[in-house]
Amino acid sequence: ELSRSAGCKVALLGMHVCGRLSEAAIEAFAQLDAGGVCVLAPCCLPGISDAPAKLKFMYGTKHSSDDQFVAWEEHLETKFREVPATLVERCVVADIISPRRTVTTA
């Protein structure tokens, strides 16, 4: 609401957002007026009790944590794509010194 009253465009940056905070950032982005932008770089998965139902099967299985993280990133990308009129791009940034170096922009 503050950005609307001030007439400003907003850039929402989520660096190393943990668990479901990534989804909260996407929900906040969805509430922005057209012209806002979001850059999201998640760092960890939600705990099994907070995980989306479609991903819970991967917890406590033979799936590697890398596979789980890729599934989580894909889930977040899908959530971004649910926001009307949003162009979404997900890429790996080699300069980020972490095994979890994917950044999604919208």
C-alpha cells in the first residue's frame, strides 16, 4: 500500500530466504502494482511439516538434497508464473559461492 500511495515502483529482493519465506515473498510480489520486480534466491527448503503437499514425498527418501532443492525451485517458479502478466526467468549464477546459486526473477 505504501508504494501505491507514494506512486513508487518496488523492487523486492529475497536473498537467502529460508523455507516458506520464499513463498511469502512471491505473495508480496503478487500484491505489487504492475511494474514491480522481484529477485529471489532461496537458500533452504521448508521443513517437512511446512512443505507443499506435492513435495513431501521427497523428504526422508533416497532423493538427494540437491534433487529436493531443484524441486523446491521449480515449485517457486510455478508460484511466480501464477501471478498474472509476469515474465519469469530462473538461472544459475556462477558467481554465487554456494551450491544453491539459483536466482529467479519476475
